Amino acid sequence: MWLACGCIFLLVSVVVGISVGSLSIPFHSSMNVLWTAVWPKEMPADISPTHAAIILDIRLPRVLLAALVGASLALAGAAFQGLLKNPLADPYTLGVSSGSALGAVIVLFFGLSLPLLGSFTLPVISIFSGFLTLLGLLGFVRFIEKTLSTETIILAGIIVSSFLGSLISLVIALTGDELRQIISWLMGSVSMRGWDYIWLILPFFIVGAVLLFANRKELNALVFGEETAKTLGVDTDKRRIIILAGASLLTGAAVSVSGTIGFVGLVVPHLVRLLVGPNHQLLLPMSMFAGSGFLVLTDLAARTIIAPTELPIGVITAVIGAPVFGMLLFQQRRTKTR
Amino acid sequence: MIQVKNVTAGYGMKPVVENISFDMEAGEILGVIGPNGSGKSTLLKCMYGALKPDDGEIIVDNKRLGAYTQKNIAKKIAVLPQQTDVAFSYTVRQVVELGRYPHQKGWFSFQQKQDEHIVDKALQETGVLSFSNHPMDSLSGGEKQRVLLARALAQEPDILLLDEPTNHLDISYQLNLLDTLKDWSKTKQLTVIAVLHDLNMAAMYSHRVLLLEDGRQKALDKPSVVMEKNRLEHVYQAHLERKEHPSVPSPLITLEPSSDTLERKRENVLDSLSIEKTPGHVCLMSPFHWKTFSSAVVGAGFGWHRYFVNRHVDKDYACDQPKQEYTAYLKKIGLDIDDTAAMMTAARLDDGAFVRMAGDNHDVFVYATAGTSNAVDVSKSYEYYSMNHTAGTINLWIFVAHRLSEAAYAQIMMTATEAKTKALMDYRIYDPKTKTLATGTSTDSVLVAALSEGEEIEYGGTITPVGKTIGKAVYDAVSRTLNHYLKRRSGNEI
């Protein structure tokens, strides 16, 4: 039932995202165009070729990219929160996004292109540096205290984030040219990316999502702590690495195509959890649907609020996300001291 | 079922547990006890595969534990953890469903009908079915514990491990939990290994007990054998006392505060007793508690008392519930019932006799009241008397300024009784019905009170030093009160 709602929410968001913009296209036209694209047949006569072109070449890739990025971030967030037993965890607060971004910026800066990887160099490096950041963070926290407590992880995440952020700034300062481009990339955007980016993110998204879905029950067990999960028969060492890898894969893929878009991974799983409960069998798919729909709508807002100027999408998610983050922290503190 | 062979394990260079070995049968309950840091939890971790032994092996169903996958271990062994807080609010049913995890195959397995059935059963058997859709964090500690137990049960294990399962639980929940486990060990042949903090719980519920000290196996046997006073005192570095449980055949361990926290007592404790006489009763008061053993109406058996009351009641005193009536009386005269041992007598309190006698190093104080109208020859009583409770006639209080063993209490009662009987004989008291010499009266009562500290007197028989003093003192006191009694009687007759 919930899953159906999620699907419908996503579809509606996509249709709305495609139809609304500087040039409004009636819903039925965009539906028709979509339908023809999926099910090849004659384009109905009442749809102008311009509309079709706008939809298929500009808006659809943009909306799909937003959907994929949103889904990736929300899934990664849900997985991090479950694994770390901590509703405040997400790729952004943990510094994984920053790690991925640093990797991406370095690739851009040096114009790197690894053999065999070709155009996949950027996402691969980005994913890898995100994963390394995460391992580094968890190693650091474990070094401070064995229990991996909520507060320490968040604090360490902030330290890591700002450290990596300053490294990124350093790289940008060295760049000189293209300053504006990199900065706007960093603030997060899904505009003018085209289909290439979708094909770039899609394989990573699929692998990452499959890894996480395959571990939905293990995530439920891990919420009760590693020790307990073990007694329930979960091979915790292996599963934890798989989950971290899956979540880093999703984060890195999302960052590599859209820059750092914060708080989606925090807010969406949290709200979804309020709706459907903490069971990851439902939480993961619902977070995916809600995250993609949410980012499609956010992107829509980013490009229409002060059209024709576009806001960076990361600004909007941060404007929504930061207060929610604050609220969560407040609530958690209060329940703890009670 | 499960064999632990010379297991040594730890986290670093120094092993936390060393050379532990035991075998368990299906349906057995093993209690693991030992002070903090003795390696109880570490041993348990080895048993569910969370910690690899550095040396030795654990064999479950004829196969090394290390050869099992984590999932297959979970099919055989379930663990009930100490209370854990969970970040997210799962419902009770979701928590219990996790117990089916080891039985589900494949990456994309879904809940089967059979799983659902087993979960339902587990919910029912632990009594949490009625709130199976409630969120976990809305439950009380005891309820949460039961949910976790249901989860363990849903694993359908052969072996259940518990790590201090009764921590933070009210005693009713503790008993409830352990009763349930005991029941399952019988009906499901569930093997239970429980780390228990509470020695008495371990004694009552375990078939065998494993005592650990500094990671080494100190003892492994039936609770009554393992829980020996000196051994426990040594391992736990605490003063404790072992008694037998009043209602089940298991040892009962009681703790004692170190002696300097007890009140200091005066050199000559008997001097601190004060006597208050009113027409209705005689009350002996002490500034501290005496450990008493008596057949008094109020405060019978072993107890701690500082007020001792002998109340005069009419010869025809009849009351269905003398204890309740007496309690009300004591309340009226302002005494704390818990601190009071109280007797009744139809004899005149004026006839009572106080005797104080000094032994070598044990002063004795005896109080007696006597009347002989109900005198009985106990050797003939089966021929004549029907059961008939009335107020006591010869009441004896014996205060010994020393600490006594339980054996000494029993022997002093015998010594005192013999001395009393001898006095009755010397005064030629006859059983009015059998016309033979009486050995006592039908409603005699006796109280022995002694101190709680100092050196212990082990025996109180008739030729022990204390027995001699008591024999003499009781004989004198009973003689004197009989003397008063008989004099007054003969005077009245004239």
C-alpha cells in the first residue's frame, strides 16, 4: 500500500517536473510525449516538435537525474542511519559527500582520466574517495571511543567535512579559471547535464541500491547493535562493509553527477520513518521513492522560484534540511536527558 | 549437547578467561556466577561465537563452533542480552520477527507463513501478543525483556544464553523470567546458560553453577556444593552468611555489612536491659536488637527484637486470633511490632522471677513466670489431652550476652527445658489428670536471645560452660517463681 503511494508520488513529481518550467506544457501533452518515448509510435499531431524536444532532450534527463540523485542520497542516508543506529547520520553530515566532492574536484582540476575507466574516472574516483572518507571517519571515531556513539560520529563528521571543505577551497583557489563553474557545481545542481550523466550514474545506482536492498533485514538487525545482530545470525563484519560500500557507491555516484546536495539523505529517511516505521524492508524503497520525488520537486522550485535565474538545488535542500536537522538534534537531546 | 573444552579467551595479550571446561546436557540450566571482571560475559561471548577462543574449543552437537556460519550458530544458540536501547521505534512484532532471520534463506527471501506462525507462538508464550503492534519504546523494562525473550524463542534455539538477564528488573519480573526458563528447560529441553548476578537466583534456578574467579574455573557443581560460605567469601571478598532457603532445597546467601558499621555495644550488655512493670504486662527493653529464637505469640521463630513483653491474661482468655489481638494490644502500648517478641501468660506477673548469673565469660539473664494448673506429664499426654491453645503458663526468657550458633540455640532450648522440668519435679508438681509427676504445662513458651557479634558459642548443651550457667539460672528462676506461686496458692487456700 505504502509502496504504491510512493510510486504514485514519484510519477506525479516526474510529470509535474517535466511540465512546469519557463515554458509550461500541458500535463496531457507531456504524458503523451513520455508515453511515445517509452512505447515507440507516431508522435500525436497535436504536440509540437519543440515541446517534444524540450521534454525529451532537456527536461526529462534533468528530472530523471534529479530523481536518481534524490533516490541515491535518500537510500544512502537511510542505510547510514540504520547502520550507525543514528537518525542524524547522512552522507552530508558524515563528510562522505565532501570526500566524494574532493575526489571529483581533484579529477576536474588535474583533468585526470584513468586508463580503462575513461569517462567513468570521475564517478569512480568520487565514489572511492567517499568510501575512504567514511572509513577514515569511522576509524577516527573508534580511536576516540570504542562505542561509536552518536555525538562523536556527528562531531567527527563535522571536523572531516570542514577539513575536506577547506581542501576543496584550496583546489578552487588554485584553479583561477572556471571558478564559478566549480563553485556552482559544488553547490549542487542537476541542470544542463543531459543524458550522458544519467548513463553515468545509472550503473552505480543500480549496484548500490541492490547492495542495500539485499541487506534490508541485516540493517534491521544491526539497529539493535552489532553484538545483537551477531547473535541473530548476521555476519556483521561482512554485512557492514557491504552496506558501507553500497551507501558510499550511491553517495559518490550522486555527488559525481550533481555536486554536494545536502540534507536529502537526512530529512527524507527521517520523515519516511515517521510515516512507515523503521523497518528497512519498507523504509528503503519508500526512502528511494520519496527522495527522488522530493529532489525532482526541489529542482522544480530551484528553477522556477526566481526564473529565469536558477538557484542551486543544494541551497534549497539546505534551507529545508538544516532546520529539520536542528529539530532532530533537539529532540534527541531532550529524550536523552529526560 | 554443548561441550566447552579448555577454553582460553581474551581481547589482548592477557586472557580474560582461562582453561574453562564443562559439558551440558539438553534441558540443563547452568548458572554462571563470579564477581565483576571474572570473565562471565567473555565466556558467554565465546559461546555464541562473538569471540574466538585463543585456545581450546567449544563443541555444539558434535561439531566445532568455529565450523558453523554465524547463521547456523543462530539457529542453535539464541542470546538474551541485557537491556538495550534502540534508536528507532520498532514494533514488538518487528522485533520478534528478527528472530526468524537465521532461518530465512537467500538475499531476497520474504516472510513465510511458517515464520509468521512461529512468531505468533513466541509472542504468545512470552505473554506479549496483546501488545504486538505497540512500539518497543512504549513498554516497561520488564515487558521489553519479555519481547527480547520472544525474539530469542523465535530463533527456535536448542541453547539459550543469558547475560545478566534480570538486571534492572523488578523482582516479580526476575522471578517470572526465570520461572519461564525453568519451565522451557523441562518442556522444550532448552539448555540454558545464564550469567547471574544474584547468587540466590542462581542457587534456586540452576541445576549446576559455574563459579569464576579472575577468569579461572573455581568450582562447577550443584549450587549447594559450590556455594560454600568460605569459598564465596574468598571469591567475592565480602562477608556473607549461608543459610538454607526456608521453602526450597537450595542455599540462601545473605550479605553482612562490615562489623564497624554496626552499633558499638556496651561492655556489659545485660546492664542495658531495662524492665518496665505494669499490672497488665512486663516489658523488657533493650537499646539494640537481640537475635532471638522463640515460641512467642508475636515474633516467633528466628527474629531480631529489642522489646520483650510478657502479658498477663485471664485464665479464660479465648480468642480465635490471639496473634491479631495481641498485635493490637502492643500497638496500643506503643511498641513497634517488628521489634517485639511477646508472650502471654495466665500466671500472675508478680510471681515472676529474674535471675542473673555470671559464667566464665558469658553472662546469662533469665526471666520466668509460672503457674501449674495445666501441668502435664508429657509421657502420658497422648492418653488425655485434646489440642487446646490457651495462654502460656510457664514462660521462660533466656538472654545470653554472647553470639550463638544455630545449634547452640537449639541446645539451649533443650537445656532450659530440662532445667525447668527438674524444677517442677523438685516442687512435686503433679499432672492433675494422670496423677504422675508433670514435665511442664500444656502451654509453655520459651525464648532465647543472644548477641549478633563477638565470638560465637558453638554449643549450648548441658555440660558446656554456657549450658551449665543456663541450667542453673533457669532452674533457680523457675524454682523461685514456683515458690511464689505455691506460697500464694496455699495462702489463698487458708
